Amino acid sequence: MGRKKLQLQRIENKSRCQVTFSKRRSGLIKKARELSVLCDVDLALVIFSSRGRLYEFCSADRLSTVNWKGNLVGFLTASWSRGVHCSV
């Protein structure tokens, strides 16, 4: 017997929403780390919270020291503050 599908909907309770965000963010970063190890790839992950806080993950040291990373994060932050949602 499989799992029952749940319909996704916005969480209205702010504290519950924050707890869910923190748990899912941690899980997403864990999956990104696993993908980088299993497939031997360099991976960068950028997450913005509903409050505009930036969270990032880089799988390799060279990614975290490259200049373009700062430029990319700056671009995404500026785009997010203007309300432009993009995927890279």
C-alpha cells in the first residue's frame, strides 16, 4: 500500500510555516549534498525565505571562492527584491 497524496496548499499559520520551511530547507540541502557526492558534480543552491533572507549551499570550495558566485547571488537578490522570479 502506497502513501496517500496530499494536496499542497499555503500554510497560513506563520510559526508552523517557519518550522516547515526550516525542515524542508534542511532536507533540500541534504539532497543537494547527496546529489553532488553520488554524481560527482559541483552544485550551488540558493534559497530565499519569505522574509527575503538568503540561504546558500555550495558543494565545492572552488564554487564558494569564485567571483561569479557573488555576482550571481547579487543578481538573484536584486531580482528577488524587484519581484522578478527566475530559474537559472
